[in-house]
Amino acid sequence: MPYVNIRVTREGVTAEQKQQLIAGVTELLERVLNKKPATTFVVIDEVDTDNWGAGGESVTVIRKREAAAR
């Protein structure tokens, strides 16, 4: 019974994109590990950019800097 947790920043991931992720991960586990789709669980968590950091900075700060550089 596989459980896959996908975490992305809350920046406009659509319901269609989420469905594609769920279907794709489920298919991958079936193909590679011979896992049954009916018992494969995929959870997508959306995390606010203030709560996600990289390189010592929040993604909010990184995105603002990237936007100012454009």
C-alpha cells in the first residue's frame, strides 16, 4: 500500500495539474513496482511560500527578489 506525499508551494497549481500528478505517480508505481492503483495513495500538500525556505531564505523573499530582477 504505497503512500506518496507531494509538497509544492502554494503558487497556483491547478486542479488539472494535481490530477495529472496523482495519475502519473500512480501509473509509475504500478509500472515500476507492480503496485495496485486502488491501494496507492497520493497526497498533495500546498505550502505557503512563507513556510518554505531554501538557501536560508523563504521562497517569498526569493520570489520577490526574482521579480525585482526582471
